[in-house]
Amino acid sequence: MMKKNNMKKTLLTLTVTIVVALYGYVENASDPSKTTLEHSKSGNSLLQTAYENRQSDVQVKGHGTVIKTLPDDNKGSRHQRFILKLPSGQKILVAHNIDLSKKITSLQKGDTVEFNGEYEYNAKGGVIHWTHHDPRGRHVDGWLKHEGKTYR
């Protein structure tokens, strides 16, 4: 009889542990901000870490200097494209959706741009996208800042 009670307690404890673990997993998986690299320590150095670890789908903040403006990508959703050089020396492509946010019309080589967006790894340094609001409310809203103006 004692053995049966111990087994029931063990099964109950195991069940509760699994339910709590699943609840925590679902909570974290449903909140994209849980994967945000915090800007407080230095978003740019954490971006370098994401690049070195070949991470993607990471929400990041940082800043850099425009080293090249590229023609807009007009296939599908339109994107303003430019390359930033971060203080670490890393170069990243910014793909800013101009169907969902305004274009930075005054952007020039040498300008400083702050960003909040999603980082995607590639061998050239990576891409920052989702630099706009999400009209469906399913993704963390991003932005770009240039000359005191925020583009969402």
C-alpha cells in the first residue's frame, strides 16, 4: 500500500512539473521580446555576438554610420536599403519596409542611423529588417532614427 501511495505522489509531482515547464515554454515562445538583445549593455557589441554565433530572428537595437545607400528593392514589399558600419567594424544591410513606414528621403553616406529591428545572420554581416510597426500586432515594433526623426 505504501509503495502505491509513493508512486501516486511521484506521478502527481511529475505531472505538475511538466505542466509548469510547458506553461513557461509557451509564455516565452509567445512573447518575441524574450529574445531581445538589450541595448543597455551595448546593442552593437551584442549584435556582433549574434553575428559570430550565426543567430537569426533576434530583436536588436544599435546604431551605425551609413557607408552606402542602395537602390530600393521594389519586388514584392518595397524596401529602402542601405549599409551601416557599426562601431565594432561590422557591416550590416538595413532593409526598411517602405510600404509600412516612411522612407528616409534625406539619407546620405556618413549619416548616423539608430535602429530597432530583427537581425538575420548572413556571411556578409547580417541584415536588419522589421524596422517598422507590425500592422497585425504579432511582432515587436521596430524603428529607425535619423536626424532626430523616428521612422516606424
